[in-house]
Amino acid sequence: MNKELEKKDTEKNVSTERDDRLRKLEEIKKLGLDPYPAKVNRDFAILEFLTKFKDLESVKNSINLAGRIRAKRVHGNLAFVNLEDESASVQLVFSKKDLGDDSYKKFIKLIDVGDFLQITGKAFLTHKEEKSVLISEFKILGKALRPIPDSWFGLKDNEDRFRHRYLDLLINPEIKDIFYKKAKFWEVTRNFLKRNGFFEVETPTLEVTTGGAEANPFKTHHKDFDIPVYLRISIGELWQKRLMAAGYEKVFEIGRAYRNEGSSPDHLQEFTNMEFYWAYSNYEKGMDFVRELYQEIAKEVFGKTKFSTRGFEYDLAGEWPKIDYCETVLEKTGINVLTASESEMKEKLNELGVKYEGDNKERLTDTLWKYCRKTIAGPVFLINHPKLVSPLAKAKTDNPELTERFQIIIAGSEIGNGFSELNDPIDQAARFKIQQELIDRGDEEAMMPDWEFVEMLEYAMPPTFGFGFGERFFSFLCDKSIRETTLFPLMKPKFEDN
């Protein structure tokens, strides 16, 4: 059977099952029962009940539990049910003898797998020594009108899985566990920064210019001010640096960023990033600091430092080597990005079969580097970026064509970016003018100049190190696409308005 026929057959079965459950719903209402009550009587989460089982069994007191039915097996005058909440699952035993004929028939006839149930009963061990509850009463908390897909045969298509993410999480515990880890990933990050004296801040998500990165923004209109505004593409980089001028010395923000660009295993249009800024520091001190952060995340969240991602094996422990941006591109392509012409770069990219967008030197340089990085397992620090591709980074004193910047390369991708921040207002203004020229030539990803930021720099900003990474790092440690590690990735609407 092909996938399309199989899908239609499944939808037909679901429709038949739904009709049957709707009839049960009406019968429940006719009996004067509320199938969706607000009040729940619950003494323990199931895991707590199982932990305290010996004490509860010995006193023979009735207890109240609540959860979703995940399995139901009827054997004449006995029915066995698996009841599950977030913490654990437990076996329930429904006996006609203990419940009474009428209540037992109601349970058999009206209760389905997927329903939420409150039960009252006593803790006991079965003859197979399984911790169980012998039921004396039950109450419907939520009648399920659709059956839960089978964990083996349901939701195999990624489109279905992401659209019905709540079912995906319900039937796949290993996927559900990803998001506990993701929460801890950000918790460890936050705790590490706070432990090192950083102060958490919030900066605007609506901006009149999108500073801090090179990307195509989402644009909307501010009705009250009657001006165009943009969803931010970085986590407040230019705002956090204003805080350095304001006298704060260590700040960070964890928040959402938005980029109106294509999707890939590494990219979504909406995602979570972290950025921090550290006054009186530079990129050399920053490398040691963020290596410690990455290693702590690996150990605390995953309990290891060795990982496998997309065929790459790497170990985050120990020291990380440094590689040179220009030397790496020269070695792998024969192109010196500092001296090569745009036509030479295009010729090389065509020779390599690499697609590229834009014909300016900044975009071509970046494309050549991205071709080179694909073979690097890491972790390594990529250093000595050309000034052309680093419009906010401080130039090196011994070679002004290069910058005090690093990127962390893992499994052929950039998983972190930091630099000594440019605090020279004259230099910054000149670089913004170059970015404006790129915009005028049609480069949608060039950085919008922020002249108020330049004005701030004229009041002076201390030497500062800034760094950022995002949930892509987490997805790499899981060896999953970033879409897979997003609870509810954006989907095209299923139901169109008539």
C-alpha cells in the first residue's frame, strides 16, 4: 500500500472511531456526568505514589490519582489499565466485584484509551508483584474523541509529526526528553553566566534598524508611530553595547530572534539565541571563557564531552586548536580572500560547483569560507576574520585588514561567534557606510547602519568582548535538525478559511 492510500485508510479509521466516541460522549452526558470537569481530586503524582507504595499499601487507605489512559485490557470481570501522568505510569485494576456491576459496565462501555481519568482505590501488589491500584471509584476528566496514533505505525511522516507535535511527544518519550534537556541547556547557560557576575537584561524585539547581524529581517508597520519596524535578527547586540556605555560591565540576554530566510537542518526563521557583553575584556580572554561554558553544558546536560554529529566525531574536553580564516580558505581553494578580485572568487566558486548569491566581495568571501568549513570536525576556534566580513569587530593592530574575532566550528558549522567589539566611532561609521553601499546595490543581508549607535560610541564605550550562540548548538549535541529540537516549528496552515 502506498503512503497516500495508507494515509487515507488511517483517516477513515479515525473518522469511524470518532463517530463511536461521540456517541459515548452523548451517553455520558445523558447519565448526568460531566465529561470535562474543572475540579480534580489528586493526592499524588504517579511517581510519588510508586515511591511511597510500601507505606500506602500497609495502611490500606484509599488514594486518588489522575492521568491519561494509555492501555486498556478487558478479561471478563477484570480490566487492566495503564494510567500515565508526566512523572510515570501505573497499572489500575478494575474488578466487577469491587466496583459493582453498574459501574463496571459503564467503565467497559464508555471509557477509551486516551481518556483522562481520576481514580480512587487502594495500593496492592499483584501476584506478579507489580505495583497496582485496585479501583473503587472513577471519574472522567476529559473524554478523548480521537484515538491516539500507534507508536509504531502512526505519525511516521515528519509533516504529521510536527503538525501534531502534542501527539509526537505523547507517543515518543525519547523526543519528549529532548525538551527537558533543552530547558536544562539554557538553565546551565544562565547559571554559568550569573555565577560569573553577568546581569540578565531584556532588550527590544521590535527595532527601527536591525543591528548586530547580517540577515534579511521580517518587516511590519508600527501604527502609533506610523513607521516601519523590524523583528530583531540578533539578541540586542547594539542595545547591550549601549549598556556598556551606561556603566554596566557584564550583561546577557537569552531570547528569540527572527530571520526571514530559508529553512535548513541548521536554520529556522524563529529561534532562541544568547548574547553576552563583557567590559574590559577581549576576544582572547573570551575564548577561554566560552570553552569552559561549552564544556560545562556538555557535562551537565548530556553527562559527556564526546559527541557524534552528522558523521563527525568530536570531543569538547581539553584545549581547542585555533585555525586561521584566510589561510584555511587559501589551503582549500587556492584563493587569497584579501587580495583576490570578485571575478577570481566567482570563477573559483563556479569551478567548485558552489552556488552563491550576491556579487560583492563580502558575500563571495563568506561563501568561500562556508565551502571550506564543511570538512572541519572541530571543535576549533576560527580566528583572523577579514574586516570586510566583520563590520562590528575591532581591527587587529598588527594587521588592520583582519579583526579580533573568533567563531567556534563544530561538525562543519559555526556554533558560536565572538569578538573584541569595535568602539571607535569613526571606524564604525566608515564600516556602516560600506554596509549601506551594499544595501544600495541590492544586498538584502547587509547590516543596516545604526547612526544612533555611532552617536553612543562618540560618548565612549569601554573595551568590550561580546559573544553569542544559539539553539543550533543544542541541536548539534543531540545530532538532530534544529526543527526536530523545536517544540512547535512553523507550519503552513492545514485549514484554510473558506
